[in-house]
Amino acid sequence: MEQPKTSNPGQGLGIAGLVIGIITLLISFIPCLGVYALVPGIIAIVLSAIGYSQATKAQAAKGLVLAALIISIVGTLIAGWQFYALKTISNPENIEKFSKKFKEAIEEELSDEEMAEFEKAMESLEEEMGEEFEGLTEEEKREKIRKKAKEAMKEFSKDMEEATEDLEKELEKLEGDTTK
């Protein structure tokens, strides 16, 4: 007795789309390299969409093909977002706009007294760096700058943690006041 052959229209394309979609998703999570997932992502979407269409026409199982389509779309969207972000960041005009907005935000948040203290600290840092750089090679200068930046980031992180704790305490006070 012969077994009747069952046809699974679209399943082959669905499997191919799923495999390529998973690869796209994995590559898309890699910072800066995720952009390269755009091409396989588009291929995976096309294969999955054709497979879904075939499965729908034949009223066959669509679960695998639908999963392949969703994974492919998600991976391609993440890769597209990275492409947009890299394109935006690499534009010098956008960097300049960001620095201006950042400066404005700092000026809004800091009082005049704090701003004067900040500018004074920056001037003293520039003087200190100028004195320390005399007679150093470019590599030694870079190393000193790296160390100073690391120290500054540690201090900044500590200040941010303290500010966060203060905000959390204020929120707890406010929540306590509203429940009364």
C-alpha cells in the first residue's frame, strides 16, 4: 500500500526564511555590525512572505512560516534602526546639534552659581592639562587624557548615583504625602 504524499506548500521557503531570519536577528544585536543584517533580513522577509502566501492559498499550516516572517521583520527592524543611528551619529551637523542641545540642557539644570563653578573647574582642568602635557609624546598625552576621563566618569557616576538616591527619597516623600 502506498502512502499518499502530503504536500506542505510554503514550508520549504518558511524554513529557509526562519533560518535566515534567526541569523539576521542574531547579527542585528551586534553593535555597529548589526547594519550588515539588513540584506539577509530583506531576503528572509521575501522568502517568508512567499512561503506564507503559498501556505495561505493551499490552506496549509502557517505557524512556522508566520514565525519566520515575524523573526525576519524584527531582525531587519533592529538592523535598520542601527543603520539610522550610525548614519545620524556620523553626520557632523548632528553631533554639533547634540552638543548644543546638551549644553543648553546643562545650563537649564545648573544654577548660575553651579555654572560658574563648573566653568571654573573646566578652566583649572585646562590649565592643569596644559602643564602636564609639556614635553610629552602624543601617545603619553592620550594616555593621560584617558586616565583623566576615566576619573571624571567615575566621579560623575558617583554624583549621578547620589542624585538618583535623592530623587528616590523625594518621590517616596511625595508618594507618602499623596496617600494621606
